[in-house]
Amino acid sequence: MLTVALPKGELLKNSILLLQSVGLDFSAFLDSGNRQLQIYDVSGQAKGLLVRAQDVPVYVEYGQAQLGIVGYDVLKEKKPQVAQLVDLQFGYCRMSVAVKASAPYKLPLDLPTHGRVASKYVNCAREYFQTLDLPIEIVPLYGSVELGPITGMSEAIVDIVSTGKTLRENGLTEIATLYESTARLIAHPLSYRLNMGNIHQLVEEIRQGVAVGV
Ligand code: PRP
């Protein structure tokens, strides 16, 4: 039996729709009253695990799930040992550097040496500023990072921008984009190589579904 790790949050609905299109029904995860974290598809062919987006690659890396759906942003940050199989084309967002709209910084290189940058994505932020050879202090946060510049704790943030509404409503503006992100289908490499649970066929069906825009 195949196990699929599904991400709570933004990507969940489209992930479930995609799996439904290839015959796997985990829609019970979308019921507001549901508290079950592991459910079986009605066909009994597969099991779904509902996990925090950042934890999807962990379950896949350890082989508890043979497949997972997760944002490229999480893969960039965590660099897990998993196989990236398909760009699923949903969940578009970008990783950006943002500052207060009223700040004098037009480019990341304008930021003051040893200034502070708040982020949930500390590795991405650190690597980015290293490539610019700009020494900065990363302030790790778990959420609401926009408050960094608003409160004066940091000059900038490195964070996900999707619609841009959060930045706008908090008086921040983007000054650079690190990369763009979409949801990815990932696999446990050994399970894929061994074609466990006929994983190849399922992946091919997903690939074809994405290609025709299911
Ligand atoms: C993410 C991100 C931004 C927001 C961007 O936060 O960190 O705050 O979404 O989306 P937008 O461009 O469409 O406004 P999330 O919703 O995960 O909340 P958090 O900051 O509490 O983690």
C-alpha cells in the first residue's frame, strides 16, 4: 500500500483534488470537523497522512510515506533527500526580500551592513545574502514576519509572497525575488526505484493529469 503525505494549509485542497483525479480520495481531510491525521482511501489502495507542510519531506525522507506533496520553498529551505518528480503547477508563490515602503532601500545591497533580516526561511535568507557578500543578521521567526520591519526589529524580511496582500496591508514592498515556488510531487527515492505499490503508474497518471491541466 502506498502512503502519501499531504500538507496542511494552502496546498491541501488542490493536493486532494489532484489525487482525486487519479482515483485516490482523501477528501475527508477537508471536512472542518475532521481530526483524523491518517485516513485510508476507500479503495484501500492508499493511505494519506495529514502533516505540517514543513514535515512532508521528513515523512518521505524516512520512508513512512512513499509520496508527498510540498512547496518548492520548503524543499529549498530544508534540502531533504527526496526525489522531486513533478512540478504540480499550483500553489504559485515567490520568495522575496521586502522592506518598509517608506524605507530608503531600493535593492538588497542598499541594506546596512550587519542589519537584520527576519525570516521563517533562515537558510534561504542566509544563502542569498552570502551570495551578495553582504553580512547581515538573520532573525528567525515562526510567522507574521512582516512585523519585523514594522516594529523596527529588522530592516527587511525574506518571506513568501503569494497575492502580495499581506505586504500591501502592512506597508511593505518587495525589493528582490530569490526564486519562484510551486507545489511538487516528491518521492522516497528507494521506494520509487523499487516501484513499491506500483508507484510508477500513479506518478505517470499524475504527470499526465498535470500536463492536460486537471
Ligand atoms: C504567508 C507568508 C505571508 C503571506 C503571503 O504567511 O508568510 O505572510 O502568507 O501571502 P499573500 O502574499 O497572499 O498575502 P502564512 O499565511 O503562512 O502565515 P504566517 O506568517 O503566520 O506563517
